[in-house]
Amino acid sequence: MYYQPEIETITRSELEKLQVKRLKETINIAIQTPFYSKILKEKNLSADSICSIEDVRKLPFTTKEDLRNNYPFGLVATDMKNVVRLHSSSGTTGNPTVICHSQKDLDNWANRVARCLYMVGVRDTDVFQNTSGYGMFTGGLGFQYGAERLGALTVPAAAGNSLRQIKFITDFGTTTAHAIPSYATRLAEVMTEIGIDPKKDTKLKTLVIGAEPHTDEQRKRIEELLGVKAYNSFGMSEMSGPGVAFECIYQNGLHLWEDCFILEIVDPETLEPVEDGEIGELVLTTLDRDAMPLIRYRTRDLTRIIPGPCPCGRTHRRIDRIKGRSDDMFIVKGVNIFPMQIEKILMQFKELGTNYLITIDTVGNNDEVLVEVELSDLFTDDYSKLQQLTKSITHKLKDEILLTPKVKLVDKGSLPLSEGKAIRVKDLRNNK
Amino acid sequence: MYYQPEIETITRSELEKLQVKRLKETINIAIQTPFYSKILKEKNLSADSICSIEDVRKLPFTTKEDLRNNYPFGLVATDMKNVVRLHSSSGTTGNPTVICHSQKDLDNWANRVARCLYMVGVRDTDVFQNTSGYGMFTGGLGFQYGAERLGALTVPAAAGNSLRQIKFITDFGTTTAHAIPSYATRLAEVMTEIGIDPKKDTKLKTLVIGAEPHTDEQRKRIEELLGVKAYNSFGMSEMSGPGVAFECIYQNGLHLWEDCFILEIVDPETLEPVEDGEIGELVLTTLDRDAMPLIRYRTRDLTRIIPGPCPCGRTHRRIDRIKGRSDDMFIVKGVNIFPMQIEKILMQFKELGTNYLITIDTVGNNDEVLVEVELSDLFTDDYSKLQQLTKSITHKLKDEILLTPKVKLVDKGSLPLSEGKAIRVKDLRNNK
């Protein structure tokens, strides 16, 4: 039932002892870098400053900007000859962020991913197909190494080419696949187009979905379309990649591996901890990274801790699905809006498909929000029914986002398709 | 100097003893499959039939067709739960060929690749950038695991996006890169275009080139363009991938790791062994594969054994660069022609670039060969000189391929560019 029972069901007090020990080790490693050496010494902090896990709050935050300013290797805490891999972001908006790994870092990472997959029932008898891009994208090598570690038969399909993906699924008896949510939906659509019933003609039973924000409604739809259980995966390249937090079979939040990370949720304005259950920014400290430890890294991801124990018996706390990022948020007429809020409403309508696009534009002197959404196959083209549906969606959206968007129902297949991360928001305003 | 001295400089007699021992083990594993069980029993063969290495000739051949007919898992000799990865060809001309690997197979493979890289001077202080596609293409994960095993800092750039590749090379201090030859040339061109001098502005010193047939002239040009040593790599997915044979620093043939493979060169018609030094088809038997051993696999690659010892001290025999494949060969007016023969001639002309295209078409009742080749940057546009050059190329080509092609010099950049494998031959004949 557990991949590493002694770690996964460790008592909270033992876990905290382990965290304190590892945090001290991490500080001793990090302090080898000029960056951490400087900011820790300025505050007169060292490993000795840590007596309890709460003491982590004494430590300074690390941000994406810090990574960029120290590009490429300024935060590496070991001799470069111990570094065996780096992953770099594309750096479209400045210097890329680069994360360096020692052999031990890669081992620990593979172990975390194996632990996640085992948690949702993947075993050495399973066939695991990875539809992630490989190379720099950590969803590729991250899941590859983790699934191999577990002993599953890995199918490194890589991204794109849906017909080939489906041939692999049917021919190799794929039981588990990793896909971003929009691509999982796409695969289901292509299967239907070519006359393959995912429930009868494939052995798919488990899907790992992540890397793209999505709602529980979207997850349920994927589960129905493909006849699978779909589990939410959380990771980010700064925290190595996938394997940071993962749902268990109860699908009620993602266990964050607290032997590897210190978990904090802070108010993004005040940077003070929020109450358990309150939404805030996820802040993570690595506890088992040699080459490039990060202390109190501000992930910019918004989530909350789900209070209380989980029936699965794991003692590592759960975070809620990601509620959005500061970066995703757009402000219209002074209102903060997350694409997730809109998606959540759209998914409640069985008449709608899964593809939608939000466009914000200046019309006259006003900012307007246009929500285009595809109809599902099944829905009528009766004009009055369409009008009524539009009205009903608009009403519900207004309740959620507190302003009235323009809603446009479009034919299935008329919005741009994505084989990569879906583009959900276009901001065309000149005053943004 | 050697990654595994005891194996790389093993005496021939010790090596043959090891081969016999491993061949027996391999037969005992292979016979677990219905395919090998049937064809070995038909000939009354078993591990006991092998007393010396010459006895390998008693064994039946395995062909690509056999792999296809037993698609996908018919040649797997172990419980599928021991299989941790498969690599599949794209299968554009029939069932794909699928190769399955156990954890031990992947370990052995990574070790072979590490051995190759170490042989040409790559160490744990080097930065190794892999421009291969990842996923199913074995040049991706094959070099990734091998270079990590060696302890180099791997940069899993994956294929394409030349500007980003060059940014990685300069920013991360890449010293060694793996690229197919046409892409190495392309990278050099783009560097020049954006004002980067590969010799001054990068730390590149070693290039690993393979996966695409090329001449020694093309290699020398790559070495001059990038200011590197370029080493020829031979591998194929049926033999796991890269790491089968590799040049040492003497660049006089590729040491084939005979502790892992039995090397035969046979006449493709009679299937009898050819004399040492004679060109024939390379036939390989795996000696350290658990999940899917292959016995006397006909690679379709044409090469020869380079006789005599190598000054590097390694005792594993050397094969010559691949001379072409039966599949690449085209027949015009009864003459067998390999694209390599044409490339070899073109590369002798400093006035020419590296990009060329061979088109065979029916004109009237005749098959004609058109060779289009790009001029280099430096060359004049003086018409009489161009005419003279065309004549000279035509003459040399006729000497080599025994018929007179039509030669057309074209401007640099006018032939299709490739970021993947270059397409060198177009056969448009209706009677082919």
C-alpha cells in the first residue's frame, strides 16, 4: 500500500525532527554559495539558528528573480563536477531559471516520483506512457526516471502525434499515462474520431494530470471520457520537477512530501503565515537537495492546506489543487480574476465542451471580457435554446467574477487546438 | 585513459572466452521465447552447441522482419514485469520494431555510452549538450543516461531551436555536444549568422556525430567550422541505441565493444563471412541483454573490419564508417549507387557547401540522376568559372558512380534545410 511505509506514515513529531535535522544540513550546504552566505550572514543566521521547524520563518525568502540574477550557476552549492544535469526554463521573459542536480538529487527525485505513482496504484506490472515533452521540460525525464525506478514498463512517447500516442496505448497495453489535462481531453477526442472506445479498446485505468491548472470538473470530465481515475500531480522545475505533491486514491488534496520539502502557505502581501485552510502563496524549502538547495522559495502558486488527517494513513499534509498564480491573474475594472474561476463555471454545463478562450480587450473606454466556449457534440442548434444557455452561463459567471462577461458559444473544433499547454487567456488591452 | 581498462584492453583470447560464455548465456535466455525456441530446436541447437566463437555461425540469423512479425513483445525473453522501458520505431513502412529493456539492460547500455565518451576525453568536468530528439529516439535517452553515468554535466537540450542551442552552448560552457552531422553544420552556420565565433566564443572541443551516414570529408568540414574534434558514433535501436561502436582519439575506425556484441561481416547475398578488410553487411549478436537478446541480427549496414591493432591499445576490433545501407542504395541503369559515394566527391570541392540533394527521375525512357548542390559562401558568381566547376564535378562523379549525372550548382540556402535527418535522395521514377 505504501512505497516507503516508514516515511509515508511517519508520526508528525518524528517528521518534524527529521525536517529540523535536514533543514540544518540544507543551510550548511546553501551557505557555501555567495548568495546565501551573504543574506544569511547579514541576518546573523546559520544552521544553529534552527531549533524547531517554526524557526524556518527566521530565514529569508528566495524568489525567481534571485535565480535569474544568479544565472546560470550562482546558486550551485557544490563543485560543478558533481553536477550531472541541469534543467533550464525557456527564459522568454528574461534570463532563464536553471536548476542543477547531483546524482544523489536525481536519485531522490526519481524516488519521490516512484512514491507518487505507487500511491495511486501503479506497479511494476503496469505500462506507463509519458506524453510530456522531454529534454528541458521536467515532466519528461522526471516521470521517466520515476516510473523506471518503480519498475513499470515505460513508454517514452514524448509530446504530440496523437495517432501514434493512441497506437502505443492500444498496442502496448498502456495502463497509466501522464498528460496535461488539455491533452488528455484531446486524446479522448481523437480516439472517438478514429472509432476507438477508450473504455473497451484500451487498458487505460490511471491518468496522471498536472502542469496545467484545471478544475475538479475538468478532471471528472477526463475520467468520464477515458474511463480512468485521474490524479492531480504538482511539481515545478525549481523544486526539481514532478513529485512534489500528488493525490492519493481518495482524491481529496495532494500529499506534499514533507520529508523532502518544508511546506508554508503565506499571505503574498504580508508574507506572514496564513491560518490552516486559508488560501495563500505556497513557499517551499528543499530538504534533500545537494547541488542547489533553495530556502523558502516563493512558488507564486496559490493554494491552501487541507486540514485534518487523510483516510489513506499518510501523515504528510495535503495541499489543495492550485488555485492559480499571481502571474495568471488578470484585473478587470479593479476585480482580480483567475481563469480557474471561469473554467469552474463552464464545466458545470453539460452542453459545453472543454475548450474555451478568454479575451480581454478595450472597447471604447471600457475593458471587456469575452468568453468563447465550444459546444459539446450532443447539443442542439436550436437558436432559442442557445440563447437561453448563453444567458444562464453569463449569469453564473457574473456571480463568480463579479462583472458581466460577453459569452459566445462556438462550434466544436472552432477554437485553436493545443498539443501543448492550452492558452486560455488573451489580453489585448492597450492599457494593461 | 580507459573507462574500464580490464575490459577495454582485454587480450583477444580472454575476450573470446568471455564471448563464448556470454553467448551460451544469451542462447539460454533467448530460447525462452517461442521464436528462438522454434528456430533453434528445428536445427537441434542449444547453448551446448557453442564451443568456440566460430560456432556462432551455426546459429540462425534474425532480421527486422522477424521483429515486425513478432510485434510488439514476441521476442521478449523475460517476464514483462522486469521490462522497464521500450523504444519503438515510427513504423512508417509496416509494424514498428520494438526493443524492450530490463533495468540491467539500461545499466549496461549507459555503461557502454559512458565508455565511449570517456574514450574521446569526456570527463566529469565536461558539459555535455545533447541535441538529439528524446522520447523514442534512442540518441536522446541513450546519451543522457551514458553522460550522466560518466558524471558530466548534461544539458538535455533535445532537438531543434538552434538559437536556444547556441545560447545553452555559450551560457553553460558546453564542451561536448552530440549532434547528427547535418545539424552540426547547421549550428555552425547559425553561429556565423548571429556573429558568434565557435572557436573564440564557445568552449566546444568535442563533437559526437552519428545516426546519419557521412563522409570523412564532411567530418573534417565540421571540425574546421566549429574548431572541434568530431568523433563518429555507431548505434542502432535494435542494438539498444548509441554505444555499439565509437571512434577513439586516433579517428581511424570505430571500436566495436566485443564484450557486449559478437561482430560478423557477411556477404549480403551468400551470408558467408567475408575476409577481414572486405566490405559486407554487419551482423551483431547481443551478449549482455536480458529482456530481449538478438542473435545474429542483420543490421543491413555495410562496413568492413579495419585489420590490425589500434595505437590506443584497445583490443576491441574496429569497423569502418558505415558505407551505406541496402535500403539507401539506388540502382540506375543497372548500377548500384550509394549516396555516400556522391557526397564523398562533393566534399572534395572547397567551392561547395554541405547541403545537396540527389533526384532520380524518368526522362523520356531514361532514368536520370540530378545532383543539386549548394555553393559555399566564398565562391564567385563568375559564369565561366561556375561552368568549369560543374564540368569538373560531373567528371569526378562519373568516375565514381560510372554514369553521368546532371549537376546543378545552386545558391547557398536554396535547398531545404533540415533540423532532423537530412533527406538526400528523392526517387521520382515511376518504374522504380
